[in-house]
Amino acid sequence: MITMKNIIREGNDTLRSQSKDVAFPLSADNKKLAQDMMTFLENSQDQKIAEKYHLRAGVGLAAPQVDVPLNMAAVLVPGPEGEDPSFKDVIINPVIISHSVQGAALSEGEGCLSVDRDVPGYVVRHDRITLRYFDTNGEQHKIRLKNYPAIVCQHEIDHLHGTLFYDHINKQEPFSMEDDDLIIE
């Protein structure tokens, strides 16, 4: 079971390295990694389990965050209260094949399980993306995402390329945005 002890923190070289594509069919180790990452997200979003194991809530976890430099990330974006998740899958070898010109940022900024500090500022990303990825069975998917699920997937894909969320924050004006950018509550 993945816990916070397994998640590497900023300063670890793996977080700044380019990950490698995952081969199919998945090895037993990679299948277990995919399942363990998704289980961490499920557990982190369950208040009782999260308290028991001292887990910080997460909506995404990339393989590099557990010190495995592979192009794989688990994403679990909750839906409205009592409904199915907005997006839930392990995305393997993901590629953003198109995106909107319009930017968007979360009103409260972004955080990261690998960053143990608040970094104030808007992380402006694409509001809409078309994502191509493989699931754990090797099936290819092409989906359109917008708003929060799009932002979460872009955050996780950044991890696969050695980029952390605060790299996107304007250093001189952390809360600056373009006039037509959206603020996601």
C-alpha cells in the first residue's frame, strides 16, 4: 500500500527527470503500480482511511512521485456529492493532442503531494484538452476534458516531463492572468 512515506518530495531528482514510455502488455510490477496508485487516491479521498494512515487528499498521483520514472499516472477527480467521479483512470503514455487557446486556473491555486508547502499564485493551464492515453489493458482512449479534470490531467502529465506546478506561476506577478482566462472555483 502506498502511503505518504512512499511519495518523494521536491529536491529528489526523479521529479525533475523525463519519464520513459511504458511497454505493453504491462509487466506484473507495472500492473501492481497502477493499482497501488489508484488505491492511494481512493484511500486519500476516504476521510476515515486518510486519517488512519495520515494521507493527504489527492486527485492525481504520477509514477515519478513514487520514484518510478514511467509515463503513468492515476487520476481520480470526484464528481458532485453522491455521483460518480468526473474522471477516473490510470493514464499510461498520455499525450495531449489538442487544447484550447483559453487558459484556466484554480481559484485557490494548485498543490502537490510532492510539495510540502503552499506556493501562492495562479497556475494557468489550458481550459480544454483532448487526451490520448492507454489504460492498464492496453486499450487506447481519446477523450475531451475541460475545467478541473483537464487541469488535473495536465498537472499529472507535467510530472512525467519533470515539471512541477509552480514552474507555471508568473514569478513577478503570481496572480496575473490574461483577460479571457477562466478562474475555476
